[in-house]
Amino acid sequence: MVIHRNVKITRRAALASSLAGGISACSRGRSLTPFNAISSEGNETFRHGVASGDPLSDSVVIWTRVTPSSTNSARNSSVDWELATDENFQNIIKQGRIVTGQSRDWTVKATPNQLPPGAHFFYRFRSGRATSPTGRTKTLPVGSVKQARFAAMSCSNHAFGFFNVYDQIARRDDFDAVIHLGDYIYEAGGDGYGGEKGITLNRAHRPARELVSLADYRERHAQYKSDPSCQAMHRQHPLIAIWDDHEVANDSWKDGAEAHQPENEGSWHARKRAALQAYYEWMPVRDPLPGRPAESLFRSYEFGDLLTLTALETRLMARARPFEYTSIVPTLKTAEDIDNFKQNVLWDDKREILGEAQREYMAQALDKAKAKNQPWRLIANQIIMANVVAPDLTPHVSEDDIQELEQAWDQARAFIEVSQLGLPSNLDAWDGYPAARERFYDLLRESDSEGVIVLTGDTHTWWANDLATKSGAPIGVELGAASVTSPSSYNNSFLGGKGSDYALLTNRENKSVRYLSGESHGYIDLEVNRENAEAKFMAVDTVEDQSYNAFQQAAFNITKSNGTAKFQRTAGLSLKERFLF
């Protein structure tokens, strides 16, 4: 079945909000290639498509799933795979056979090795008489590299809307890799986050309950991989993926999660094991090396002499329990209490987020990048790294606003109270672990890391931030990706229609924040060459309909000064946003 998408790509004069709106340039998408226009619908054997990822200079992971029939659901299946240099498979250079079955949910992962670097390949799978759709992938380059290009995104909640952002990325053929910054799936049930919208859009969570068991997580991954736009994106590009919290449970840490209640959901560690097993089964990522725990999803990728991309894990290996506003507010009764929290409790040196094993790995990767004289370091990161203090919201919100917000967030009232105290706006981000952030900055400085660009997900919001140590020494810049579908708390509809004001207020009150907007969904188009980097915030105007407009929300030129990445020029910002930048 051919997918017929009614996509309108037009020039968009301005965003809807008069406060946050800026002139937005049109970005015309590329036509889908023939194999990208083929849906896996009707292919009963390969119902969930194909995918590739975790590329190295000489290998890449290729993935699919064989859907068992009712008559052979208890039997194993043999799956043949082929990798060729041409789309017609006239020059097959690698092939093999894998046996899969119930123990790994009939998923298949192969890792062709000894491939030439910096080359495109095509791959497919066969089972019986069935042949999968054809996928396209690429190995990493070696030697002299002039430029590299990435699409980076996060927060793809199936229930909140259509994956139009994936559709846009699938229409491109010029990305070296797609970077997913976490929250690839969401664990909520039908009565949880996105549940109501999912029913409205006929994209309700499956299963309808909150995910707890291995079967639950497998079914949710299957739902996401059944989406045609998700399949199209995976067929077109290799994926570099990190997880955030929703792949397991909301606001997770090493030993638990805000969304996990042991009294009725059982052991946290059993739930985490189930979630990670399903993740490794269903995602085109390499399984952990022998001796490394499943939580250790941190890796590095070298793009010749141009850059190293390091992918962090900040949730499940070492993270201490995050602070919650509802528990903080009762303890802050005096000015001394507030000062003690800021200086001692928050900055407790024992509060970890990366862990020693990950820091050692990152130090080795960064030292290697230094030895190769690479001009850039990219860091794939889940949560906002910049220092962001909450602006005082009490003059700007009414009791009705607070009560409405409490329907979606039980900490809303406490957060409004805390906003008067000059505390971080998000304690689940790096701001909740400032000593750990300083240790990471020390690691970057000790390795003389040049051109640091941090790519961040989690907040469903566009960010352009400066990064600096506690003493003010510059580290680099941070680019925050808006979501694929999940709603932003800086959207105009948030806080009783004051969400855009909240974004501008946060921008104004924080020197580190150069740009902030929650007015669209999209991905970061990041092109890096030896002299500079161009970051384009590519957006879609709706995720509630498959007919949508695509446009450029904003753009930033990044150069280096004394080895440190800095924002140079901008495009697409409104007058107020340019003033605050």
C-alpha cells in the first residue's frame, strides 16, 4: 500500500502568538524515495518495518520483526538478511541468517561487519516467501571529513498526535544519522498522560493500562513501530538513540521513579529489567557488551577528523533521586532555610547523575577526540544542562490558572510558590544536580574539548542556551529540541494562555537562556563543518492532522572563539526574542 500524505509545505507568515511570533521561513521537504513510500501495512510477516542504527565506521545494526501467525506462534523462525551497495540488490556484500522466537518477541538484529566507511547501504530481510521493505543506512566516515549533518528530536508520544516530524525527516536524504534524545515511547495508560487526546485522535495507548510487565512494554513498542511515519523515518536513516525516563517510567532514577508505586506495581528493578529488555529487543541499538549492565547505554561515535558525538545516560545507572517541589516547599520557612537548600542541599557532592564508570568512558572518548584534533564535540543528552532559574510567577497567574495546571501536574502549586525563591525551574534536569554538572564540565575542560554543542530533549521546547561553569568559565552551547508530539509548558495555551509570556519571562531572567519557545513541534537540523555549525529548528504547525505545514521556526549560526562554541547569528526570531537574545 502506498502512503498518500496530504502535506502542504507553504510559507508561513508568523506564529500565532503575538508575543512569541517571529517571521518563519518556508522549508520545502524532499520527495519520498520509492522504498520510503511503501508502508508495511499489508505485509503480514514484516508488519513493523525495518530499522538501522548504532553506526560505526565498519558496521551498523539492522533490525526487523517477524510477526508470528496463530499457527506458529510457539515456534522459532529463521530470518535471512542481505546488505547491498545498491537498492536493487545486484551487489550483495553481506548476508546471514538469524533464528528468532518468543524469547525475544520475534525481533531480529544483525550487525554486518567489515563494511567500508562513510558509505550508504541497502538492506532487507526474508522469512519464508515474505520480503521486508528495503531500508537505507550508512556507516561513519574516517579520515578527512568536511561536514556532517544530523536530525535530532525527542518526546514522541503516540497518543498526543501524528508523527509528522518523522514524516519530514523521512523526506530528507542528506542526514548522516538521526539522533533520538529520549522518550521514544511513553509508558502512561489510557487514564494518564496523553490518554484523552489519544482517544480523540484514534491513537489511544496500547495496551490501555500503564506499562509494568515485559508484555506491556513489548506491546507499546509494537504500537509505535506500526506507525507509517515512524517506519518511514527508520527506513531512510540510521538511528543513534538514547533513552530518557518514559521508556521505563516518568521521572526515573537509579532506584525508582515518581511514576512507580511498589505497593501496586511491584518491584522497581523488575519493571526496569522488563522495560530495558523490550527496548533492546525493539530498537536498532547494540546490546550491552559482556560485563556491562543493561543500564549502560552510553556510547561515542567518531566522524573522521571533524567531530566526536558522545551519547550520555542520565537516568538509570547512577542518578540520585530528584527533588520534588511538593517536598521542598514545607522545608523552606526562613531565609536561612532557603540559603541552606541552595548552597548545601542542592549542591550535595554525593548527588550523582553520570557515575564514575560513565565519566571514565567519556574521558577516554574526549581524549581520543583531542588526539585527532577534531574541532567539534557533540553531546547527546536527555535533560536541560544550562542553569535556568524559575522566574517569579506569582504576579502573573491566578488561582484558576493554578487549579487548571494542577489537573495535569500535581506539583503545580508548589512550583508557583518556589518560583519566588530564585531556585531552578526544573529540579529533574541538570539544575537538580549542580555538583555532578560541575564534574562533567571539569571533564570537558580537562580534555581541552573544543566546540562543545549539547543536544537536549525532554522539555518539548526549543532552547538555545549558553553553558558555563559556576565560576562563569564558558563551556559551549546547548540546543534544545522541541517534541515530536508532546505538549510544551511554554506553549501559549499553558498557564491560562500565558505560556508564551512565561517563555519570554524565563528568557529575560536567565542570562544563559538565549532563545526559548514552545510554540511548535519539530526537530533540529544540525550541519557541522570545520569552521562553524548551522542549527535550524524545523517545525510542523500541527500534529493533530496528517495534513500539515512545515516551516523553519528559528536558525542559529555557531562559531568558535578561543575554542569555545558560541552563538553568532540568528534568523526567524521576533523583535522581542531578538532583543532578549
